[in-house]
Amino acid sequence: MPATDDSSSQPAHDVAGSRALPLMSRDEIEALIAGGRHIIIHRGYVLRLDPWLKYHPGGSKSIMHMVGRDATDWVDVLHSPEAKQKMARYRIGRIEGSWVNFRPPIQGGIFRTLAEIESDRSKGNHGISTGEDNSSSSSRAPSPVFDVDGGTLRDRKSAPGHGSARSGSVSSESLADKAPPLDGMSYLDVVTREHIRLDLETYPAVDEATQAHIVAKYRELHQKIIDAGLYETNYSAYGWECLRYFSLFSLMLISLSHGYYVISALSLGFMWHQLVFTAHDAGHMGITHNYYVDTFIGIFIADFVGGLSLGWWKHNHNVHHIVTNAPEHDPDIEHMPLFAVSHRLLGDLRSTFYDRVMKYDAVAKVLLRIQPWTYYPFLAFGRFNLYFLSWDFIINGRGPRKGQAAYHRWLELVGQVFFWCWFGYGVLYKSIPDGWSRFVFLMVSHVAASPLHVQIVLSHFAMSTADLGPQESFPQMMLRTTMDVDCPRWLDFIHGGLQFQAVHHLFPRLPRHNFREAQALVIEFCKDVGIPYAYYGFTTANGQVIGRLAEVARQAAIFTKCQQTITKTRDFAL
């Protein structure tokens, strides 16, 4: 993608202005990455971020997924102006012209030292320095990108909804008929090829010129968003939000004092549901736009009031925003063995986020076959899993231990203790007289907050999980993997702005009360560049998700059948 900062073609200086930054070649940058350096390109500058990894509030994984890439758009929309100014200290050079992205090492990219580059050049082999993807073409390896070998797709369907939405999923039955008997992994490779080909037919080409045009238009869109004042927070809207929070909390206390435990639990659950939206805003610096103030607001809401870790959420959520819907990288779609939204999870895929293999074991084989029916029940109890993940993050110190975010761990620990004191001891134990009533209160309050979990996954689970390669631009990737959900304006408070996930992924720091106004500009942009804009009604969107779960369940059955067929064939041969 092109470097757009005008300073890239002028003599550049380091942050102190004391020396000119050198013009660096692609070979030099590749060799640095081969040596273990974490190099990204931002606005025409070469940044070495190794010293920043242990300080980054969003975790090191989010940086690692940008290594070797022009990260300009990812960096600009996810960081405050103050943070971007601090990045100048990590500049070590500059580039001229456009930049062809490498595949980051964490995603399976292969890099060469200068000696290896010279050796390849002497043999007339330029390898990865040409921008080619040297990743394995196996669905078991990280981020496979298959070549398009021509032909047409079978069973292509048009997605319903408003506007131009993503084409439907590939039929498992049609693939099962292609070339039996396939072994299980070969079957997964066939499905992967079909999904990639479908996306390549549906979305703009991923060649450099096309994607550069999309990036230029996206940056024009971003400037329109800024000029329209949509980054200005609507504080009066937060006034109504706070009124709703206090009303629900007061109703919870009044009902509790009179022994109406179910009503009290429902009120508490609804309050948690609503509060998460503001914690989400704070985590993206979308309220005051000040890192310290918004972080304190987020920790107070998430930890002290809700018992969940904001630090865990940021560590998880930043990666989600960078590699959205990538089965091996995005933790928000890695829920094995409970359910899977991609056939690739059937192949013992390794999670780069959790650094472990997501086994397709005996439990997964049972649960994935019935996942369309267990989906909502599992989500209903999702808050209990969030407690575990929060404590695991805090106790094991998985967040930054140095820098401006180092104290968050201890503040969150205080918040967790405070939460279990007021909720666990003060409400559950002291205010409710018997064990059964306590159990009912616990279950009702937590299930009442569960529609939030449906809302969170709704905009991604039915969208593409294919990898179109490192040259795909930020805006196209976000729109290909994310849908918006249609609802009337008066229901916005129930969805909390999360129904505009496509808008949010394009502009993560945009205040959510301005999403509806920004949506019109996004739709205009999509029409201009030819990117389908997925926009469904709530019921249709849920149907799409259940359909995807059913599709993967069918693929799981076919995968098992392929494995059994090959095993029987081998046994017979022996």
C-alpha cells in the first residue's frame, strides 16, 4: 500500500531533529525482520518497535501482526494523536513510494538475512522480497492463501438484507461431491479454496493498484468524518445513559430490600448489559479521548461494578480489530470446543493469540455437530467464562508490567476484590436469606446480561473467515469480515451502538452516539469503491449466524466421514 505522508519524499529527521533518517531498502527491512526486529511502516517512516512491545497497553500481539506491513491505517484509527506523536521516537528510517506488505512472522511469513538475499539474487531468485507470499498452502499452516485456479463457484447465493451484502456461504454438500474419497485435511483445503474464490469474486481485487485506490478513498472518508465533527463526544447522550444506569441500580436495591429477588436480579443484569457499552467506549478512548481518564472510567465500570477486566478486554480486543475473523489469530472467534464458525477450526488449528493448538477432539466432535442448538445456551452463561479469563489475565500479569499501563494490573485487582465484596458478599450472601434464592439471583442476573454476548458476536460470526493475503487493505478487510445490524433509532440504547460494527471497525475511536450519522458516509464510500456493505435486520442476522453454525456442523460431519473412509481404505489395503 502506498506511503501517503508527504514527508516521505523529503529529507526526514529523527524525533530530536539532529540527524537525517536514512532511506531504507526493502532488503534492509526484510533482513531486520529476519533478525527478530519488529518493524512496521507508518506514513512512509520505518519504525522499530522492539522497545515498545513490553509497554504497549494493547499487548504485544497486536504489534506483531503488523510487522513488515504498512500499518498506517491500523495505527491511525486505533491510536490517539498523542500516542502517534510518541511513535516518532521509534523511527529508524524512511521509504519512498509504495510498499508491498510482507506476511508477518506471527502469521507464517518467511524472511531472509542479507546474506540469503544476496545468495538468492545471484541465483536469480528474489523470493519473498518481491512481496510474494511464501506461506504454506495447507489449511493447517498459519494464514493459507491459495492461488485462484479459475473455474466458477457452485451454489453461490445472494445474501438478503439492506444494501449490497456478502454472498452466501459455500455449500458443504457440493464440496462433498467433488472428489471422494478425500482425506479430512484435503477436504478442508478444498473448502478453503472455495471460500477464498467466493470472496475474490465478491470483493474488489487485492492487487496493489485497486487496494491503493480503496485506501485513498478511505482516507478521504476519514477526513470527512473529522470535518463533520463526528469525533466530538455527545456528552448529553451520556447524561441519559447515566440516568438509565442509576435507575436500574436503584430498582435493583429497592427490589432486593423488599424480597423481590427475580426483579432485582433482572435489574442488575440489565444494568451490566448497558454498562458494558460505556466500558467499550472507554477502552477505545471514545469518551473524553484522554487515555488516562477513559482508562479509569473503563476500569471503574468493568472491574469495580462488573467484575470483568478491562485490561484483558483490551489485550483481546485490539488483536480482534487488527486480524478480524482470522480463525488462527482472532480470539473473538476462537471458542473451541464449544462452537466453531470456520471449517478451518476442524483441523487442529494453532491459535497465535493463546499460543496453543485448538484441538478438534472427542468433545468438539460432539458439540460442533449440535452447535446450532447449543449456541444461545452457551452464550447465556458466557459471563462466567469472562470472570475466569479476567482473573487469569490479572493474576498471571499478562498485561504490560512497565510503562503507563503497569499500574492497571493492581488497580484492577483492587476492583475485582471490591466487586466480589459488594456483589458476592453484600448482595448474594448478606441480602438474600437462603441458598436457592442466591442461586436463582446469580443465574437470573447473569443470563439477563447475556443478550450482550449475542450482540457482540452477531456482526462477525456469519461473515468471511478467509484470508485474501497481506495486500488486502484495512477498510476492505474490515467490511469483508463485519456486518451492521439494522434497527430503529429508538432501539439504539438496547444495542448500545454495537449494531454499527462495520462503522466501528472502520473508525474504532469514533464516539458511538455518532455511528448512525457516520453510517451514511460509509455507505457512500462502499458504493464508490465497489465494496459490498453487509447490513441485515436483527432477525435475519441471527438467522445468518445460525446458518453458518449449521454449515460448519455439516462440514464437521463430512470431515469425520472423510477420515473414516480413508481409515477403512488403508485397513483394507493392509
